[in-house]
Amino acid sequence: MRDFVLFFGEKEGTSAMVRWADRLEGVSVVHHDNGRGWEPLEAHLLGRDLRLEEVSTLFSLIYSKPRDMAALRRAYAVKRPDRTLVSLPETGSVGLKMRWRPPDVFHCGYGLVDLPVNRLFREMRRSRHFAAMTEQMAAHDVVPMMAARQDIFRWALSKYHGSGSGKKGHLQFKLASGEIERGDIPKVHVHLRKFGRLVDQCRRLHEGKRELAEALRAQGLSVKPLLYEDFLEDKVAFFEDFLESLGHAVRPGQVHSMLEGAINLQRVHTGPLSDYVENAVELERAFGGAWEEWSSDWIGEPPHRVDDHGQDVHPIEGASPDSELVESESLR
């Protein structure tokens, strides 16, 4: 059974995905032991002064076998002494959720200085980050997974709606905590030109994801897409495929029993568009149907597996060798 890392972007359903995955027998997702911190290597948790060497060290300690939890927790405490990572098992699959984002090479705390300096070294940051991450994934046999949301119209709308007032935010967490009720979510009037720019940004993010997947394939790393729409349509089938892609044998009914009970997150936009957009007809006429098609098949050759006796294990049925990147900030 193999470990995995899920590369994600904003509003792709991955907060729910990793919490559901952590319920599965034989799967553990790295997070804080207080039930939070599901993106434990992100700069917003470890500080904007986070360096590539620190990320690489933590990544290696997470996936090294045998795993040294004491060393991992000591290394994590250097950046976050007030947080502790959950214990990780020696068997099964361990997963990590993170953005594909080259860390800064300079940080003084003043944006007017930090931003131009890190832009100046953008290509060097990208090159070093790509080399370090591909080396680590190959060395530890980690499956790179990539979240993708095909319905660009709804994806852009989630980004636009944000906090419920047209600003950045995460309404699903407020709904889950009971801070607000669904009826409290205000309608927004969508500015069509602004929304069009957001749709274009989403298309560019898809292009970046495809470029990254091809670059990883060129390094001999097969990428497994995790599609938001598949997750919504049938969670049992979604996680059966997820487990099989990591080499787990899945018994009939096994996943259904594991996923019983509600995860403490809720979808925000579940009803008609007119429930939360004032100019819904105008918006849908202009942008409805915007879509980027993906396949859940492997990008690259499905991994070759052998069993404990050295016998070939057939690749996952339906997998084919012919089959986000990040938010725009990460391309600085």
C-alpha cells in the first residue's frame, strides 16, 4: 500500500475529501491532534518565513519508513511549538494535503520588499521546488494526487461568493460550526466583467495543473486526479477508486460502512442559482456551462505492482496511460 500527497487549490472540495479519507481503514491523513490543521505544511500555519529545506525535511520525515514520530514532531515544533501532529501508523497509507507552491527565498515581513524580491527569484524558486518535491516523492514512493473541479462556472462562483458578501472567505466552515444558517447567506449581485476574469483565471489554473501533471509524468511519477464532481456524485465509488489506486483491496460494502456519519462540513451552493445570486439569469446566460473536462484515470502509466510473493498484480481496471497547479499567488 502506497502513501499519497494531494495537491489542491481553493474551493475544490479537498477539505471534505481528506476528512472522509481519514475515516477509511488503513488511511491516515496528517493533521494537528486537535482535529484541525489539515494542511500542516502550509505557510499560513508554519509562517511566511518557511523555507524549502524545512518543507523538504518535514516531507521526508512524514514518509520515511520506519517513521520516526519523535523526530517529526521535534522538527514541526521548530515552526509551530504550540501544535502537535497526530500519530502516524507504520502500516497502511499516509496522506498529506498541500499546495504546489514554491516557498519564498526571502522574508522580512514587509510586502513591498518581500514580493519583488521573491518575484525576481521566481524561476529559481520553481526549479528548486520541483527538483526537491519530485525527488522526495520518487524516493518514498508517494502517489501524487491532483484535485480538479471541472465545472468552472460553479468553481468561479464559489470563489466569487466567498464569505457571502463577494469577499474572500469560507462559508462551509461557518455553516458547519453553526455560526450561520443557510438562510443567513446573503444574495450577491455578480459583476459580469469581474466574474469573467475569474472564469479566465480558473481556466489558467487548469492549464497549470495539466502542465504540472505532464511534468511529473516526465519524471516517471504517475498522477492520480481526484475530481470534485466524482466526489459529489458518489462518495462510495469515489473512495473505492481512491483506495484501489493506493493498492488497497476493497471488499463489497466496506467503504460504505466506513463513511457512515456526517463530516462537519457543508456544501454552500446546493439550491437553484437564484437562491444566492440576484442576477442569476444574466449570469448563467453569459457563463453557464463553462467546463474543463478531466478523466479520473491515471496521468502516466498505472503503477506496476507485485504482491508479497513477487507476482505481478494487475493494474487498476480502467486505468489508462493516455489519459491546479496552484492559486495565482504561488506563481510569483
